[in-house]
Amino acid sequence: MIRARDVHFSFPGREVLHELTIDVEESLTTVIVGRSGIGKSVFLKCITGLLRPQAGSITIDGEEVVNAGRAELRSIRRKIGMLFQEGALFDSLNVKENVAFPLVYHKSATPREIDMKVDSYLDLVGMRDSATSMPQELSGGMKRKVAIARAMILEPRYLLYDEPTSGLDPASSAIVESMIKRLQEERAITSLVVTHDIDLTRFIADRIALLEDQRIIAQAGREDGFREDSPIYVHFIKNRERIRAENGY
Ligand SMILES: Nc1ncnc2c1ncn2[C@@H]1O[C@H](COP(=O)(O)OP(=O)(O)O)[C@@H](O)[C@H]1O
Ligand SMILES: [Mg+2]
């Protein structure tokens, strides 16, 4: 389980998160929704130790991330796969090398094992035929699939997804959505997804949390989250309707 308690994070002169508290429960998919620029990516980076909160606590299976030293962070990161916003592959590495990267970095397998594992994960995401392609040669959807394979290769207990469907066409989004759902169902992976994609949320979320005013202001199960009077539903649907109405549509 990932537990965040009263997390504060500021960039110089700009407070982003203020007393953010949330539990990401085991074997479920939790989706944090919130508008652009609200701090979703910052929060995911705090969980992986890429950014250091100024106060508060984030524990993963009871291990504290906020004050963790280098070695501790490394062991915590081994449990977490992260899909960065836009997929973010290494441009100078081909598909195979991108997917192999976490294994190489953590020195957790022989070259032969790495090869076999990379092939099997490329199969899983349907990208084996592109193993030697460079990222620049791939469509957005293909890059995202490669990035998911890379996030999964250490067989992490936790997967963090930063806007997994943003910028994808509907068909590619549907593939990515199905992939996230399948991983959760078949491998009981604990997933934390941040997004503002309502269709994605409706499809994969077990729990939905709303990030607003620098903290989590509402949480609900999927059913309740999409009820008319839910703050989450209001955020998603009503705000859009209101803005359209204000503009005369
Ligand atoms: N490296 C940075 N330095 C200063 N401000 C940043 C930096 N990265 C993000 N921010 C600011 O922090 C806020 C939250 O950013 P982010 O977490 O990326 O938003 P989201 O992912 O919800 O769209 C934004 O206002 C953004 O401008
Ligand atoms: Mg972001």
C-alpha cells in the first residue's frame, strides 16, 4: 500500500501540494483526477523520490520515501514501475534497449535473461516487430506501449501512470486502457493513475480521488464517483457544461 500523509511540496516561490493525504490500496486501481497544472505529475514524482516533499510522509509497504537515502530509494524504486507523461522514451536507445533499461540499471539479470525477458514483454504489448526501431520512428500509441513494457519489466508491485492516454487517438487510447485493466486483473498490480480523461477513469478506476486546492478534496468508489451529486462528477462534467454555457453553447 502507498500511504501519503500531509504532504507539502513547493518549488521556490510556488506551493504545489499542501497537506495532501491519500491511501493507494493494494491490488486496486486508484485514479487521481485534476485539471492541468494542479500537481498530479509532481505528486507522482514525490512518490518515486524524484522530487522531495518539504514535509509529510509517503510510505510504500511501510518504507518511508520522503527522507530515504540513496540505497533505500533504489530498493523502493525496484517495486515501482512508472509511465512518464508522454511515454518519455530515451531517444538514443532503440525499442529493445529502452525496455531493457530498468533491468540493466538494477543489474538484476544476465544478458541472456534480459534478452528473453525483453522479448516476452514486447510480445505482451504487441511491439516485438519494432524491437530495433528508434523512438522517432514510432507513432504516439506505439511509444506508449513500449513505455508500458519498460514500466512493467521489473515486475513491479506498483505501477504509476502519468496521463497514459493523453495525446493518443481513440484506438490507441483503447489499447492502452485495456492493457492497464488487464495488468490489474491478471497480476493484481496496484496501480495509481493520474489523468483528466473521463473515459479512461470510467473504464479502469476502482477508486477515484480529486486533486484540487493543492490536496485531495474528495474520494469515492467508481460508482459513487460518477453520481450526479459527487464532487468528482461535478468536476468532470458540470464544469465543462458550465463553461460551455457561459460561452453560449
Ligand atoms: N520544475 C519546475 N519548476 C517550477 N515549477 C514547476 C516545475 N514543474 C512543475 N511546476 C509547476 O508545478 C505545478 C504542478 O505541475 P504538474 O504536477 O506538472 O501539473 P499536472 O501534472 O497536474 O498538470 C504547475 O503549476 C507547474 O507549472
Ligand atoms: Mg502532469
